[in-house]
Amino acid sequence: MTAQPAAPRCRAAGGTARAVGRTGGGPALSTSRDNLARFAAIWSRAIYPVTATSMTSAEFEQHLLPLARLLRDTLHAERFDPRAAIRVGEGLVAAHCTDPESLPSILGVIDAYLVLYCGPGLDLPAEECRVRCSRLQHAVAVGFSHALRERTLYEQESISRAALNAKTEAESALAASEARFRAVFETAAVGIGIADLEGNVLEVNESLTRMLGSESYIRHRRAGDWTHPDNGPEGDSLNRELARGERDHYHIEKAYPRADGSVLWADVQVSLLRDAAGRPQYQLGLLEDITERRRLLERLRHQATHDALTALPNRALFFERLDRALSTTDEHGADRADRRIGVCYLDLDGFKAVNDSLGHAVGDRLLVAVAERLRRCVTSPDQLVARIGGDEFVAVYADPPSLAAVTELAGRILKALSTPVLLDDRQLPVHGSIGVVHGPVGTRGAADVLRSADITMYRAKELGGNRYEVADPDADARAITRHGLTNQLPSALRHGEFFVEYQPLIGLEDGVVLGAEALVRWCHPVHGVLGPDQFIPLAESTGQIVPLGRWVLEQAAQQARDWQDRRFTGPAPRINVNLSPVQLTHPDLVAEVAAVLDETGLPPSALCLEVTESALIGANEDALKPLRRIADLGVAIALDDFGTGYSNLSSLRWLPVSVLKLDRSFTRGMRQHPADPVEMKIVEGIVSLAHTLNLTVTVEGVETRTQAEHLRALGCDTAQGWYYGKAGPADQLHALTLADAV
Amino acid sequence: MTDRPSWAPPGIDITVPSVSRVYDYFLGGSHNFEVDREAARVALKAIPAIPKVGQANRAAMRRAVRHAVGRGIDQFLDIGSGIPTFGNVHEVVHTLNPAANVVYVDNDPVAVAHSKAVLDGNEHATIAAADLRDPRSVLDHPETQRMLDLDRPVALLLVAVLHFLRDTDNAYAVVGELRDALAPGSVLVITHATPQAGLLSDDQRRVQDVYQRTSTPLIMRTVPEVERFFTGFELLDPGVVPLNHWRPDTPPSDDDDPALLTGLAGVGLKA
């Protein structure tokens, strides 16, 4: 890239040299040419080391040849004009002899060798030749200086212009890039603001202005002035760290008051902008409006944490609050192991009856009314009432001052429920039982606390309801067993933990084994073998009695069928199976009994279902219908525990019953001799009445021979009790029967 | 906002000496400012022969270019071209083949602006503002794309430029990436500063110190280190040698300034 002016001049110099060369032809040409070349060689050798040319020395020598020729021809010109040698100086500069240090070499060689190799001629005296040579050197020096100055100025100008162009280009690129960024800034959907380190707002974009209200509203306050009660202190401390240069970035969600007084929720990214030396200079905030998103999330969260019917907090929120209240550290991480916890577990008494009798719609409205009353029992933000189940409500009291404060809350709840709820002009009394738990945090988990409250609530219910009880560990332990058993019933049935034992039924007349009563047992993996008293009420309360009862019926029927298959003579042994009142109301009962008879092939007459007297008291015809239909199948129905209830004798006329089972309490007085005469009279009367009504009489709890003899004398038909045999495995009865047959 | 191109021209700061303007001064040019001359004088004081090295460097480059033209190569990519002073690649090339295309590349905006002015109107030579440290900025530059057909052989000239790449600039990976973009039959021409065996050091270090003050410090590499740049190329005779030993027009003589040994030259052929 030859500098522009240099190249043309170089060519001009060459052109001139050729022109001169043509005019200078003559007889001495070849010698002259050799001499000229010799001069150029010497000249080149002297100058080449001080040039910056990228030519080789041979090339350089060739380059000097025309210049040497120009010198020679000027020297010999008829009309001597030394100014022609100016071009020699220019030509040397064009060949990159730009170092002033080269000038002495250039001139020195001309001075010493030009005349020697190129002069003096026939028509040029030696003296004149020397004078001309000196003047040529002057002209070369003029040309060199002139060209060097021109070249220097030109190059200085061109590099300055280049620097200027580069600067202009960079500036316009910067301006273009600034314009692009300005466009991004102005049209960005996110709000952008730039403030100094004190928070004075310097720039805001359109979006941010729109988000907050107006630009003047924004500019009249500092970034730190955007406070809202919903914001924690962390935003301020983060901003201070940023302003001090200790952090380059932070990201928070923050609430901003809008110009119109409403709240803007924003996802905020703040970055520190530093100057070239790395010192904090500005802060840049990017705000995304998340108000709507947050509102939606809040609605979703409210839905997820509140009960749809009563709008009270639900189970999830209750556990969240309970967990927080049970935490030994507060929300700032400080140790709060000294905190206490209070819980009131409320279950409405008799709510099921309301639901069953008046329908779910009424039940729901009652729950709403109760919820409304409970809501008013909460007197401070550290208390929360939640609905955690059908008619179960819990109040959690975070860090109550004392047990009294918790029982006071329980008392308020009971009082709130004390007036009946008015629904459609109907006064519905509502009562509840409350289990109160109070204690230090850190000793147990939420589930444990709730269980304790639940158990205690049951205790309150067992004590008659409409009251609260405070949990105590001993009562808990007892109840926990009960509670645990209830929970374990379903899996116990699945895992085959139940089994059936059989207690023989003996004909009093001849002492023959007529059959047996099936009695269910629970072989509990922890508590060992449990009797029906320990779990049947639990099974009844949870409805588990239905599958359990069905299972016992199947087992017993199958067993009876086995006995029948083994005994070839005599009537088939009878099997008595207990039927719970809960089973009686189950719609599938009749079908199930029929199915069991069908599947086992047991004659209906060999089956007797025992129903307690209390289950039938007050039963209307509808309730008795299934029992009647079972009786119609040919199955015997026994009235169990006869004499323990109201013993409505008149009802015996129309109940579908064929057997009376006298409670053991009637026969205790007959265990010894002489027997209690009043007892004897009563039993005699009952037997007589029963026989009149075509009912057979079975006596339970026969423990002595004397007792058995009295009963036989009184005309009782069958008996069971320790005297004849305790309940045991089926094989035991089989042995008895065989022995009997012998 | 972080989506800046990986390479953007540095700002124009003529208060900092520029490698290309200092070099121009060494070559007797006046395309420089006082700050450049001041830096150059310090370097010259340490090694007065630097202009000779520069001269030898340009001469070696001319010989290598002529060799490439002799191979039939008609595309030239000269990265780190600097201030176009005289005897440049396109002048050498166009003397031999006026239709050959030359693309100059430099990251110095002033050098680029100057080249633009000089090359204005030249259909077969152009300048691209890009940075060797980001080979894609070179290869993907519109001027490169417009002027060069990378499916055909190219002469890649890395003349007196690789010694401005530090190891942290991944100098070898940079050359590797350029190599991978070249078609078989391409040649790579490298000239590079090297520690002068034996003597030197103190003086050379003073020169290095001068370059430390520019935005591009000088890294001297040994012959094996320079040879490593030719990985993937067949190193042509006589290999990596002092500047005036690479296929000289006239045999190097003992009279040559020993400072010329501080520059290495080599040419490789991509198979």
C-alpha cells in the first residue's frame, strides 16, 4: 500500500530517466553504461543499509539506476540546470529513504563518485564538472527535503484523518447502538429505572411509568422511599450492600405504592453499574409487574388452604400453622424453645343424626352457622380455627400464656354453641365435645398433638359430651390403645388377624351338644388375643363391623357345614352367630345371609342369628323388615341379652324371634343350693311366657352343676357356660360332639 | 443487554501507543503520533536494529507471498495488516496476478480507517475490522465472505501478529480454528518474534516492556513453539528459520545484523 503521492512520483522519476537515456546515446554508450551501473552499485551499497525499503539490495540497485542516469545526464547537459536533480532527491524518498541519516550517504557518494564515473567529458572541463556536481548535490538535497516534508505532512494528515474517521465511525456505531438500546429501553415490557447510589431516579422507561402511575410521581421520590407495609426489611439491607459495592445484583419480590394508592407487586432485579475503575456508580432496576399473577396465586392459595363450605382454614393450613407454632425457632431463626402450644379439638355431638334425619343440606347449613360462631371465638392473630373434617374443627393457639388461656378458648367455643342454631324456623341444638392439649413445643410433632387432642375429645364425648377435657398422658395411653385398635381394624381383617372360637350349646333335657355360638377373637400382633368386648364397639363405631360380621358369618357357617358332614346321624348342629345393630341396618344383610347359606350349603334351620334386645327396642316395622325376611328364610333369630334392657314383653308377640337368650344375671342366684326363690320365680315366668309364644329359652353363663339342674327343672331348653365348656377351637367342639354321640 | 458481539472494536484512544503505528515509525513512516514515536524511541534505544528486523520481516513476507502466487493461489487473507505503509501484500500480489483478491484484517480502528482510505476504489483488496483472537469474527466478516472462497486454497498470512497473542488468548486454538476453515492446498505464512539465542534478553525485555504499554504486549516464542502453529500443515523448506534465511533472494551474509535473528519465518501447506 504505497502512500498515494509516493508511487506516481517514483514512476515519474523512472520515466524521465528513460527519456534522458534515449537522448544521451552515443559511441561511448557501453562504457558509459558500465560506469553508470558501477556508480549505482556503489550508491546502493551506501544507502541501502539506512533505508527502510522492503526491496532487496539488488532491486534497490536497479531502482537507483534511473536516478543515477538522471544525475549523469543533468551533469552533462549543454544547458546545465541543476534543478533537474531535485527529482533524484524526490525519487529516493519515494524509495523509502526517509531517514535523514541517509542524506549524508546519498550526497557523499555523489560527491565522491559521480564525477569519477560519469564526468568530465570532452566538452566539460574538470573544474566546471566539480562545480556542477556540487550544485547537483544541493538540488538533490532540496528534492529530498522537499519530498520528505511533503511525505511526512501527507502521512501525518492521512493518519490524522484515519484517526478522525475511526473516531467518527466509532461514534456513529455508538450512536446507532445507543439508539437501539434506547429503543429497547423505551419499548421494553419490563419497567426499567436507573438511579444513582442515593436512589435519585435518573431514567425511567415508559413501562415503569405506566406501572407506577406517572413520571413526576416516580421522580419525586428516591428508590429507597418506595416502601410498603408488605415488604420485609431484607430489601433495604440488600440495597445498602449493593450501594456499598458489596454485591452486584439482587432479586426480590416487592410491593410498591402506585400513584393512585393501589399496590404494584413487582419482581425486581437490581444490578449495580460500576464506572471504568470499578467504583459503584448507578443502580439499574428491572421491574416485572406480577400483581395479577400474585393475586391469582393468592386466590389459588386461599382455595387450597380454606374449606369451600365454611370458608374456614382447612386441614392443610391448620397443619401449616400448627407446624409453625410447634417450631422451636421463630421466622427469623431465633431460638423459641420456650414457646408453648394450645389446641382445642372440637367434634359436634350428634351431628350425624342431624345429617341422617334432616339431610345433608341442613347439615351443611348447620356447619356454616357453627363455623361462623367459631370464627368469632378467635380473639387474637395467634389463634386460628380450622375445619379439618366433616364436623371436626380445631383451634390452634400459638404460644398461649397459660393452660387457662386455652381452656378459656374452649369455654368460649362451648358457650358459642350453647344457643341452638335457627334454620328455617327450626331450632337446632348444637353441642360439641372438645379435647384440649397444652404443653411446651419441641417435644412432639403436629400429628401427635392432634391425635392427643382427638383422643381427649373422645374422652369428653364419653363423659357425656358438651364439655371439654384436658389431655393427660395416662388417659391418653389408654385411649391411644383404643384409638390405635380402631385404626388397625381394617388391616387386621385383611391380614387375617381374626379368628373364631366356638362355645357349645347344650340341650338341658339330655345334655346333648346341640351346636355352638361363634365368638370372634383378634389375635393382635402387639396386644395378644383380644376379646369381642375390646374391639366390637370400635368396629361398630367405624362401620368395620359390617365386613367383620360378614367374615364371622362365613367362617361359622362353613364350620357348621363341616360338622354336619362329619356327623351322619341326628339333627345338624346349630350355629349361633351374633348380629350387630349396625349390621341390621345394612342394606345388603339379607342378601349376604342368603348368599352364605347358598355357598356353604348349610340348612337355614342350622343357623341362628343373635340380636341384642336393645337393638330391637323402638324399632319400627321398616327396621324389622330385614330380620323378618331372614326369619322367612328359615333362619332362627335369637333375642340376646334378654332381660338387660326394658324387656318389653309385649313386643315378643310380634318380633320375628324364635329364641330367647336369658342374660346370666337372671341365673346367678341359682349357682348354689338353695337357689334364690325370687329368681327362680322370675325365670319360671319367663320360660312359661316364652313357651306360650313358641319360643325356646337358652340360658347363658351356666357355671355349676346345681345351676344346670335348677334350669332344667324350670324347663329351660338349652344352656351354655363354663360348666359345659368354654369357647375354644372348632376341633374341641367336634371332640365333645363325638363324645356325646358315643 | 449482554448480547454484545464477542468482539467489538476497542474505543479510539490515540493517547495509547498502537502497535501498527509504532511499526510504521520503525519503517520510517509518519503514520504515527507522538505517543507512538515516544514508545518507538524507547524500543530503538534498546535495540537500534529493530527497523532492520521490520524490513527483513516485510521482505520475508514478500518472498512468501510470491511463493504462494507461484503455487497458483489467488486469495490472500492478511490478519494483523496494520498501517499500510508500502510494499504491501496486495501490491506484491497484483504485480504478479492483478485478479487475485486480498483481504486485510485488523482490530485497530485507526489502521482500519486508514486502510479503507488507501484501498478505496480497489476492487481486489479490502479491509475487515475484526480480531484474530476471535477467528469467527474474521471468517464470518462480510468482507471476508464477499472476497474469499474458502472452498478454494487461500494464503493465510499471520505476519508479525501471533506474538501479540498471549497464551490466555488461546493462540494455538485460534490458528487451529482458522486452519480448519481453510481448503486443502492453502498455505499458512507466519513470522514471529523469538528470543535471540545467547546475547539479548535485557534489551529484548526492554522492547517487551515497550509493548506492555500498548494494548498488545509482545510474546516471544521459540522455534518449536512457532512450529507448533503449523500443526495440520506440511512445513515447507527450510522450515521455521530466521527471517532472512527463508528462501532469500541473496544468500544471508555474516555481515547481517544479528538482530535479524530475533524474527522467525515459516510457511506451511495444508494437505
